[in-house]
Amino acid sequence: MMMHGSSCGCHSSGSFFMGAAAGMALGAAVGAVMAPSSRQVKRAAHKAVRRVDQVVDRLADAMDM
């Protein structure tokens, strides 16, 4: 299929790139809103450390150390 005239589909690719840029901007905005706060991250890390400590203690008790 040959294209005639000066139309090469550039308008549709420009629309695609504008849509892609808008989608990336929207995704970044939603990601920033949904991201946990540093306080939530610190709390989760602290809870994880406590759980690891509990597992190590139970393992040590099971091995009679």
C-alpha cells in the first residue's frame, strides 16, 4: 500500500507521543500521591527488624543455645 501526497502519518505519531507523555505525567503524579511517607517506611522497617529478632531468638531457643 503506497501513500500518496505529503501525508506520512506524522500527526498520528505526534498524538501518540503527546498521549504517552500525558500518561507518564499522570502515572508519576499518582505514584507520588500513593507513595508511603518516610514515617510509614521507617515503621515498617522497625517492625521487620523486630520480627527477624524474634525468629533468631526462637531459632536459638530451638537449638538450645
